[in-house]
Amino acid sequence: MSEINWRKSSYSGAGDGNSCIELASIGTTVALRESDDPRTVLTTSPARLGALLQSVKAGALDHLAAVPET
């Protein structure tokens, strides 16, 4: 198997100390990992990742990050 070419956003800055999500294309699969824990890798299809990104951009998941009122 050839080496996986992980990519991260240019907004993450340079160096290894920046926490970010990294993406790689492996055949027809998209792999995602957190730069702080590169051994844990999630995989999905491009279509499912696209649907997730559309939901995030549309605000459809904002309720998941809401702080409950006390």
C-alpha cells in the first residue's frame, strides 16, 4: 500500500502543534483523522461527507453544540 497523503486546511497554520481535522483520499473512500490522535481514522464516502458538510453549513446541527440552560 502506498503512503497516504493527509491534507489539512491552510487555516490550521503551520507546524504539528495545531489541532485540526486532516483528510485523505484512499481509493473511493475519504479518511478523516484528528491531528492530535492520528492513529484513530474514520472513513466515509465522498457523498456522505458532502451531506455532512452541507448540514453543518446550513446550521442543521447547531442544536448539538448548544449549551443547556440551567
